[in-house]
Amino acid sequence: MKSSYLLLLLLFGSVSAKAQVTRELKKIDSLVVPVSIIRQFYKLAPTSKKVSWTFEHTTQVAGPDYDFYRSEFRQDDNPGGTTFVGDGKLLDFQVYARLDTLPPIVQKTIRGRLKKVKRQYPNAVMDICVMGNVDENPDTHQEKLNVMYSVEFFESVEGRLALKRLHKFAIDNMDNKGRIIKESKGHVVDFR
């Protein structure tokens, strides 16, 4: 009995060792970031300010190591971030945006939703997040940038900073053509 328990313990120990991942994070100066990444970053966020960079080295026991360069920045007074793989490929980005900076068809969809929200919550405000990631077609090896939008609506409570998150109106995913792909069906969450 003890030998089978010991064998089982060794087996689980070896399985969990294969799944272990070690991450090393450190803040770095932009001068250390590869030039190809810096160029791509400024194409995505040309007016960014207060850019800070982090380098992450990920070691996997059973698999390849990965290097990531992550940025955090402010653009037009909105927070944002990007992640690049060590070889310079964009992995993803996220930035908060104003409605008037979005494509017209996306603006139209969001304005329609905002109109519904304002009927029930006249003091409602919204956060719009622009997200993107890069997919590679396995057949052609061509990369495609996928841009998505998410919108959250809030209502201030009695003029204070406390907010109600209006989940039931949120748009979780909307494409560049204004088509809603996923939306929340949740409730109103009161943060008072």
C-alpha cells in the first residue's frame, strides 16, 4: 500500500513539474527595447506619453522559453498597454478611447446603445476600450490584426465617485464594422 502511494505521489509530482512556469519581470528603460518593437509601438500609439516598459522572461519546464516586452502608456489622457513577443511581433494591445476617435460605423452602434441607457439612467457615462491581437493564418503564415471594442456604462451615484456598473447594457465585443459579437446580460452592480 505504501509503495503504491509513493508511486502515485512521484507520478503526480512529475506531472506538476512539467506544468511549472517561472516568470522573471523587470522594469526596463526604453533604450533596451528592440528598435523594431519601438517602431511598431509608435505606429499603434503615435501620441502616447508616459510610456513605461517591462521585460518578462518566461521559462517553462516542458517547453520553450519566451520573452515579452510590455508597455503601459497614456494616449490622449487614456491608459493603454501593449505586449510584444521578443522577436518583435505584436501579441496584443489595449487602449481606452473617446467616442469621436472611433470609426463612424462603430460610433453609430455605440450611440444607439447609449441612447437606450440614457432613457433609464440619464447620468450614465461610458468607458470604451479598443483591443487588438494578431492572428497568423496557419496556411499562408500571413498575420492579421483583429480590432475589437468593448463598452461599459456607469452611472454616478448621488454626485459621488461611487458608481453603478450597468452590466446589462455592456458590449463585451464589437467588431470594426459595428457588429456586436458578444454582449453582457448581467445586472446593475452598485458600488456604494
